[in-house]
Amino acid sequence: MRITNNMIVNNTKSNINNNKINVDKYNTQMTTQKKISKASEDPVIAIRSLRLSTNLSHLNQYLDNNIPDAEAWLDVTETALTNMKDILTDVRTQCVNGSTDTLTADDRETILKALEALSEQIYTEGNSDYAGRTVFTGYRTSSQLTFEQDEAETKYQIEQEFSYTDLQEQRYYTGEVEVPTNADSECTEEIGEQAHLRLRMAYHGIDSLDSFSITMNGAESTYENGEIAGYTVTEYGSEEAWEEAGAELADDEIIFFKDTGELIFGKDVANELKDAKATFSVTYTKTGFDKGEARPEYYYNCTDITPNQEPVEYEKQNQEIQYTIANSTLLTVNTQASDVFDTAIARDVDELITIVQKATNAHDKVTKIESMLNEAQYSDEVSQANLKTYLEAAQKEADYADDNLQKTYSQYITNFDNYLEKVNIAITNVGSTSDRLALTQTRVDNQQSTVEELKSLNEDRSISDIIIDYTAAYNAYQASLTGASKVGERTLLDYL
């Protein structure tokens, strides 16, 4: 093949340019320490780099944001649960103190003040939040667990489910001694005690019992025209109204107290319900909630039917808040209020306060009447005899109050043991979740280091290798320039 001068010049220029491209390539690598500067240089490296960069971006998101957020959420939850455990432990301690039969007036006063202070803290921990998000309220993280202020107009229709295991014994007392202003007459007040099984709603101050059903042996009976399952249902505004009506409960009768939100059962009814292992569904309406009361939507199916607004229906659901803490790894971080902050806790504490207050008041009556007996103006025989009838009645009331205090406080030790068990389980679950989070963090941290190393191996070059290649390319470039300068020194004409 004939080689012309133009061919030699063109090839020389092409070779010089190629060598210059290599010098530029390695000069760029020396500056960036990267194997390629654009995808077309090596598509395999580019594709692998994109995949590794995406993977690393995800790992960085997990380590820098998701895992720390989940950890902080769990820390806030654990602190709140620990505080709740301390509160319940303190209430249980007061139950132990009140269950003794040697209480003095000072003992009762101490118990009363302690319980009143603790009652204000019952659900406070349930409002704990992380970064403005309430941690115990499921998906409604912008809302508080409790009512933030007294809401007299707020109205809810609430549905609750019970079983025969929720039936508990409660003592009811009739008659109350009034300290006389004089000793002109004898005391005729009859002091009595009754014990019945009851179901207690989550709230007191009920407007109406909207529906009530009992399921026994697979058959459901509903409350209609004052009857259910063949038993009479009688409603009273309060226990006092029942007392005024004679304080009688037939064996086949059910009574509903609106003020305390209680269904109490006659002997025959209670026995049949327990034997049949009955379940109950109760729907009731309540208007007005106190500051600090738990909002019903976090516990029950209910409807907010407050006047002058559209009804809002709530369905009790399992609302888990999950964080993605690793590839295809979800972690549930929230604990729901219904699992730990039982609505019965506040009701129990209120009853404990009421019971010890009644015992204190009863003993105060005894003290006042005894003081009247020692006053000169009541020293005559008739006055003394009349005051003694008051004293006997007051002492009987005080004895009943002491007995109720001792029995109820002893009974509620078990209640608060159960509440504590729920809280302890929740604390254990949070601890287990934290341990899992820590293990995942270690794994993701190791993955991050591995991916960063792989990404570096795929993209980066060591500066020493680049310098060697650059030097070789530069020498080749210089040599090509030198060779090109000699190409034009001889031509074919020199040999003709």
C-alpha cells in the first residue's frame, strides 16, 4: 500500500491528539481522583456507581434521621412509662396503708392528701410528646390524650364492651347521720350496708343509657321498655335517689346509676351472668368532661355529638407508628394509651379518695357529737339520751366507713398490681424495641462502611497510580511531538 505524506501527517496528528487526550484524562483524574468524569467513559463503572450511591443515600437516611428519631421517640416513651409506674406504685402504697384496721385520723388525712396529689398526675404522662408529636395517641399525634380544660358542652356517645370477668363487688350504704344542732330529739336514721356486683362505665355523669345488650350462651338480649333478658332495669339519677326510693334491689333486677355510671345486678341476675360467662355491650351518652380526663376516642368506638357542630365518628383501631430503620425493616415505636393508661385507673383513684373522705367525715361526726355530750347545756338526762342515739348511729356509720375503706383498699391493691403489670410489660416492650434498634443501627453502620468502601473501589483511584499513568502519558505525548517534528524533515522528493 502506498503511504503518502498526507497520510503520515494525518496519522501523526491523530496520534498526537490521542496522546493529548490521555494526558487530559489523567490530569482530570489527578484533580478529582475519580476513574471517570462522565458516564460514557465507562458505563459499567457509572451504573455501579449510581447503584452504590443510591444504597449509600438510603443508609445515610437511616443512620442520620430515621434511627435517631426512633430512638428519641422510644426514650420519651420509656421516661413517661417509668413515671407512670412510679405514680401507680405510690397509689398502691396508699392502698396498702389504707387496708390496715388501725388507721388514725392523721393516717386518713395523709392518705387523702397523697391520693389527691396523685390523682392530678394520673394521665399527665399520657400527654408526653416528642418534637411536638404526642407519643401515646396513635396517628393523632397533634392531639392530647386528655381534655386540656373543662368542657361543659362537649358531648360524646360512647360504646363499651364488657365480659362477666369485669363484674366486681361493690358495697352500698344507706342512711347518713347529720350532727344535731340541739338535743331535742332522738336520731332515727337507719344505717345499712348492701353488697352487689356491678359494671362500672369508663366515665361518671352519664346522660342516658342509649343501648344495652347481654349475650349469654350465644343468644343476645337487648334493653327495651325497661327490660333485658327477662330482668327489670331501673334507672336512677344517683345513689341518693335510689336510697330515697327505698334502696331496694330485687334478686332479678338491674339498676343503673347515671351519676356514677354503674350497672348493679341483683343476686339471681349476677349468678346467671357468671354461669353463662356473659358478655355485655353498653352505649351511653355523656355531656361535659373535666380537665385531665382521658378523651374517649383513644379507647372506645364513639361519636362526638357536641351541639352546633358536625358529628365526628371515631373507630378504635390499632394505630402503629413505624419507622423504616433499614432496608425492608420496619420498627413500631409507639405505645398506645389504651394499652397502659386504663380509664379505670382514674375511676379507682376517685373512689379511693371518696371512701377515705367519707371515713374522715364519719369520724368527725363522732368527735363532734362526743364533744356535745360534754357540753354543759346538754348535761340533762333527756339531752344525754338523745345525743347517745346520735352517737350510736354516727359510730355505726364510722364503723361501716372504716370497714369499707379497709376492704376496698385491700381489693384495689390487686387492681393496681394489674395496672402496674401492664405498664411493666410496656416498659419491657420498649426496652426490647430499643435493643432491636441498637442492633439494627450497628448492622446499618457496618453496611454503610462496606458500601462506602465498595463505592470508593468502584470510583476512586490512588494518586500514586494516577501520577504513574500521567507521567507515562505525558512522556508519550512529548515523544509524539518530537517524532512529529522529524516526519517533515525527509520527503520522497529527496530521493528523486
